[in-house]
Amino acid sequence: MKIAVIGAGLMGGAIARKLKENSFDVIAFNRTLKKIEELKEFKVYITDSAQFALENSNLLLLLLSDYDAIKSVLFSENLIKLLADKTVIQMGTILPDESIELQYLFTNHGAEYFEAPVLGSVPQILNGELIVMCAGDENLITKYKFIFSSFSKDIYFIGELGKAAALKLALNNFVASHIITFSLSYGIIKRAKIDLDIFMEILRKSALFAKMFDNKLPLIHSDDFTKANFPTKHLLKDVRLINELSKNLNLNSDHLKYFMEIAEKAIQKGYGDLDYSSVVKAILDN
């Protein structure tokens, strides 16, 4: 089996590395080749040619940034004919309706398709602790789920196509809400001159605590957001998707307007490619 990781950025690159470590034949594709050159160190073959990646694989793992990127990369006239007889696993964060549309597009060109978005980031991939949520044809998922064991111990079947995409957005809602509310609380503690250690000790003992707080506190406290496992620009993209899905489901998501404003402000300040905990800068530097 030859696997092409299409979109070998932070997440895709780490997945390509783990697949290679587990003796899979893997090609990593990224439109900007210099961003994935470090994968050579792990014996991963890299390319900036989507055509080459498709010609030399029969299983595609999609980790592109969004639905538009998937269509842009894979549905050009010269690539459509290469999709026949391939299996496509969509692992990025997109809307349920977008995933359903992709299934139609891929199957219409002779490919098999299911969705498998993930929860976690680079550390979880490298530690084999990524959570994988699969939806679509259960027989197809059963056939290929062994792929995920290279980087996951927790692989869930969610149901019909679109349900895993919706679940992923429901979970990512916590990412946005936790980091923005924690950043505001951090700002209160800092400006009110309250001992940060006492604040964290009480928080850890309460029902309010989330592990994310401890994970992101060193970055926030050091004012160093360069080690990004999930960049701010992707946080904004996901919040916009959560907002759109909420509207489609007739849910009130007015609070997300504030989340989007904070993320947009952080990006305007130059933190778009840095860790999403940099949203604290949009709160502290108001």
C-alpha cells in the first residue's frame, strides 16, 4: 500500500513521519516544499507535485487546511483522472455538508471516500495518542482503520458521513472557548496583581480546570508563541465553521462573534502563524 499525505503541514507532517516509522510506504505533499524538508530526516519522500503524489499512491490522507484547498489541489483537470480506484480519507476540519459534497465528487471520479477528523495535535501524534473519529461506509472504515494505529489508540466509528465532521467542530468549540476565557482570566490576575501560582493552584483543584490551561500557561507567561501546534489562523477558520454549523442547526452562537473578533485582532497583530494561545495578546494589548 502506498500512502500519500496531502497537506503535510504541522499535523500532516507528523502523521507522515509516524506512518514511515511504522514501515508504511509514504509520500508527503505540500504546496510549499521548504516547509516539509525536515521530513527527509525521517526518510519520508517529499514532493510539491500533487500529480506525482497521486501517481505514486493508492491511499490519500487529506490534511489540507479547508474544503477550498482540497478542491483546489485535487480537482484540477490534469488530476481528476488520477483519482480513479483510490481511497480518500478526509482528516481535516471541514463542515459536514462539505464532507458530503466531497464524497460525491470523489466517488463520481471513481474513488472511495470516508471522513476521519482527529482530536489532538503534534505531541499526541508523536506519542500515538491522537483521537480519530470516523464516519461513512463502516465496511470501508474497518478495512483501513489499521492505518490509524500508527498514531492512535482511540479510533471511533461515529456513524453516517458528516457526523464525525460535526463532532470535530463541537469539540473544537472547547478549544476556542477555553483559550479565550483562560486568557481573559490570566489578564485579570495579572492586572489585579494577584499571585499567579495561587490562582493556578485553586483553579487546578476546581471543577473549572482543563489540561489545556497548564499546557498553554508557559507560552502565555513567557510571551513566546513560536512553537505552534495549532496556529491562530486555523483557530479563526474553525470558529467560523462552528458558527456556520450552529446557524445551520438553528443554534444561537452569538458569543462566537467575540471569539472571532479576538482571533482576528491577534492575526492583525502578526500572530496568525503562531500558536493560538497568542490570542492573549489581543486581550492584554487592547
